[in-house]
Amino acid sequence: MCTPGWQADLPWIGVNHLGLIVAVNEPFEEQLGWSAAALLGQPLQILIPPLYRDAHNHALARFIGFEKPVILGQPIELPCLQPDGRTVRVELQLHADKQDGEWHFGALMCPLAAGEGSGR
């Protein structure tokens, strides 16, 4: 289980209003197996397993349309794609910030060991 709040040793990713990855930290690269060079400028879907992409797109459109957060700041467990196509479960805390009328997103992720997590 992850400890709530910012931790410098946890993976973090930033996504702009177009859904493009604009930042990753070193722990993201080390713990999730991606290089910043492979991710920067890529659509976030590169990390989302195909089975979850429609749900992600629907939730994002609902948030952008109504600006009512459902999961922001709440820990949720999701699979994250690794470069080799395998998935790793992560506990994710999503944050959003509106700048100049456009939403920008950040996610702090905690990779979960096999069998770890709440099943959410």
C-alpha cells in the first residue's frame, strides 16, 4: 500500500491538455521500465492496456465536459503497460490543474507487488 502524498521516490507522470506525456521522473523510468525518451510527446494511451482505453477516454471526456472530479486525489488501482507489453498493477493518485483554460494532469504511481492491493 502506498503512503498518501508526494514521495520523491515514487513514479510520477505529467500529461498536457492534448493527452500527451510531457514529463516523467527518474523513478518512473526505473520502476516501470520506460525511458523518458520513449514516452515524452507520446499519447498517454501508450501506458493504458487496450481493454481500459475506452473507459479512460469516456472518463476524461466526462471530466472535461462537466469539470466534476470523480477519481481526482483518490487512490485507485489500475494496470500500467510496460514497454514489453506486460502489465504491472499500480496504485495511482491523479491530480488536475487548469492553466489558461486548459487542463493538465499529473499522476503519482506506486507499483504494487503481486497480491498486494485492495482490489479496487
